[in-house]
Amino acid sequence: MSVKSLSIRIEPEMLDKLHYVADYEARSANRQVLILIRKNVDDFEKEHGEIQFSKRPTELKHK
């Protein structure tokens, strides 16, 4: 599996809080963000069905 990088803008206070939570969970901030992203995608797929890259997001039915 290849790994890509993503750069985000985040307020200093929110970054500090992310590091706090990650430290509490004995994780790096990067690992914490990956866990949150995976959870978000899983939740989305539970509600809308598995993401199929042959479909564009505009073709999805919005509730």
C-alpha cells in the first residue's frame, strides 16, 4: 500500500488538544487523525452504503 501525505490548516489550540488526546490514547497525532478519518468514512458508509469510485458524490441521494 502506498502512503500519501495530506497537509491541513489547524488552529494552534485545536492542535494542542489533538496532541493531548493522542497522548492520552498513547498514539501519535498522525495515528489519532487516521483513526478519526477511518471512523468518519465507516460512519458515512453505514449511512450511505459503500463508497464506489465509479459514482460521483453528486449522484448520491442526500437525506
